[in-house]
Amino acid sequence: MAKDISKAYGSNIVFAGINLAIDKGSRVVILGYNGAGKTTTLRILAGEETADTGEVQYGHGCKIGYFAQEHDTLDLDSTVLENLQHVAPNLDDTQARSMLGSFLFSGDDAMKPARVLSGGEKTRLALATLVTSKANVLLLDEPTNNLDPASRDEILKAIAKYEGAIVLVTHDEGAVQALQPERVLLMPDGDEDLWNDEYLDLVAEE
């Protein structure tokens, strides 16, 4: 739960007085023009950045999984397989490779160091680690950016199937449709509304 959070950089107030409650299994999309504070809001919810005012409270058993556009959640010196095993040590080799296969990493791909992956491959790996981890709240910042069509399809399937809560920032109408959001948070004003498909027009326009 975010209570009355605000953020400014110097004299530039990005947003003020934002309130958001994420219940178990919630599906929320954050919309707003570039610079309206969408990524900053996600980073504050993830604990990666501190709000200037207000607070974020985490419920009992809440485990956040944060997908950053810069893929800074990956261990670039580890292999694709090792990155997955870091977040899910309970998976045996076969189970881990099966999960990687569903994100289009097959055979020898699993042994590549993350450092040599393309941007699209890093996106797929970062999302595979999030979905496989025990996270029950995913904070996703533009997860379908720069993906080829096959990779994007797999990511959309993963979003649609995920059973935990998701807060999504995206310019991709297909990602919003896969999410089937219940609510929308409009930045920078912080107005919250029930989702309806008229908001789809705002997604690509931002």
C-alpha cells in the first residue's frame, strides 16, 4: 500500500499525494505521459527509490518482483541457467531448463553468460526469473519493449497466466489486454479508476 507518496527532483515535482492499494491478485496498469512519474512510482513501490513524503507498507507475506527496463536485476556474470537457479534453487536441472524453454531458451542457450545476451533475451530471462521466483507481486516496467514477435507472445502469455498481483507500466496495448487490468492509476495526478477499454486509447499515445 502506498500512502500519500510524493517525489521531486530539485524544484521539479514529479507527483504528489499518490495513494494506491494492491490487494492479493490485483491487476493494475499505470498510465501517463512520458515524465509523469510512472517508472519512479514503480521504483518506490519496489523499494529501489525513496519517496519524499508518505510511505509504502508491505502486507504480511508480500514478496516483490521488480522488472526494470535496464535489466539491472540480472547477474551478468552468471549463465542463463544459473540466473534462474538463483531465484528458484528448489528446481532441478530438468525443471529449470523446461521453464527456460517456455521463455524460448533452448539447449546450449542455457549455458550462455547473461552478459552476451541481446536486449530482448535479457528481457525474457529477467521475466523468467521473476515468474519462477516466489514473488507474489510483480512490478513490470515496459516488459515488452524491443522484443521480437515470438518473444513478445511468450511474455504476454506469462503475464496472462500469472496468478499473483501485477502492476504494469507499458505503451503496448497487447500487454494491457493480456493483463486484463481491474484498475488504472493515472499519473501524475494519481487519480485511480476502474479499468474500461476507453483507456486503451491512452496506452499507445503516451
